[in-house]
Amino acid sequence: MPSFDLTKIPRPVETYHRESYARISPSNFDYTNRTVLVTGGSSGIGYAIAKAFAVAGAKVVIISRSPGPLEEVGRDLQAYKVLAYAASINDETRMKQIFDEVGQIDILVLNAAYIHEFGPTIQLQEEQMQASFDTNVIAQWKLVKAFMDLPIPSSGTRTVINISTAGIHLALPHQAAYISSKVAFVQLCQHLASEHTPKDGFRIFSMHPGAIYTPTVAKNVGKDDVPWEDINLPANLCLWLSSGQADFLHGRFVWAQWDVDELIALKDRIVSEPSFLQMSLVM
């Protein structure tokens, strides 16, 4: 796989963080009495996000297909308020059961995804394309629907964070089905954002988490192919996005590496330009 320098991709801010920083530390946030549900939360980025919210005081619900890693998560996070369910997000009936059992959810983090084995686009199997869209679009959409069907939480605000990929900006070789499905769901999130707003108690964000070396990534990418970044960076950015400080980014696509104070400095432009930081036609 070719190496990509993500710092060379145009960005709206000057500062590019590779590690987490004090401004978004869990110590700056209090999520006591909030419930956060994280899909794909037993390892990698999902686990880091779940742990960040737990450290910040939230009750955390983790969904993962694999019971083994969930048991390890239970041991690692036993000092915090954590519930773990072994289930596939493609199982609509089971997802609804879990949502109804949890009852109140303030924040939904959509981290679980299907990533096919990398290979030439023309050689993709129909099953790989179908699985990509079934998991990365349809299942995610159904999760948001189930989330919105729950009673409004006592906090009065529902937050959805879509963990996406920088690949939506690029034509990366050998990842066509995965990235196409991710593009589709980012667009769907933008439509949701146009219909439900922070004034209605709803906010939704899409985020590139960074170049994070996880077990899933390791199946397709060599450890020396990319300058890898701190897994706590996207985890802690989720705390900031959910805090109310980032409502001006509702419906937008952000990178975990972008400095939050520099984003705040762009607030007037972001609010006044509906397509800024969205997937759209650039003229």
C-alpha cells in the first residue's frame, strides 16, 4: 500500500495534532448522568472512545460482535460504569432490544464498520460491496432511527458521532467498496443535520479519527507505511464534540487532528457558509 502524508491534505486550520492535548483532556469534561453507546467498542478506536467517556463520568454501553474482547474490556474498565453486549449491529432486532433495555442514551458513537480485504476495484466481489453498504450505511441508519425513537434523555440533547475516514476526500487504491459506503453515510448524516438541529436538541458530526494503528488496520496496512497517531486523540475529541462547545459544527466533517480552538475561530464562517466542511461540489 502506498504511503500518504495526511498533513499535506488541505485543511481549514494551521495546527495538525498527532497526539491528544490538554484542551480536550477528559479532565475538562463532566459526563456524569449521561449515557454513551459505542458500537465496535471492545478494541481500537472504539475502546479508546468508550474509556474516555467512562473516565469523564459517563455510563458507557459497548456493543461488539466478539465476546472475548468484551470480557477483557469488562476487566479493564471495572472501576467505571460500563455495560457490554455481544451483538452485531446488522441484527436489527437485537439492536432494538439493547436500546430498549438501556432506555436512555444521550450520545451514540457509530464506530463499528465493515472493511473488506483490500484489492483492485474491478476484482471486488459483489458480496464485499453488499456487506460494505449493509453495515456502513443501512445498519448505521437503523441505529440512528432506533436512537431517535427512544425518549428524549434528561439532558435534553441527543448527539450522534459518525466515525468516518479521510478516505472520503481521496481516491485511495484498493478500498473502493469501503470508502464508497463511508461517503454515502457522511452524505446521509448531512441530510439528517438539515432536518434536525441543535435547536431541536439534536446534533450530528462526522469525524476522521486519524491514522491509528489498530488490529483491523493491521490486516491491510503495514506498520511502517504511515506515520501513526495517538489513539486518544479521536477519543478525546469525541468528548469535546459532545460537550455543547461544538454545536456550530453540526452536520460537518472534521478531523480529530484539527485544533479545536482554531476551529472555534472559524465559527462565523462555518455558520455563514452551509457547505463549508461538508461534502459538496467545490467550484
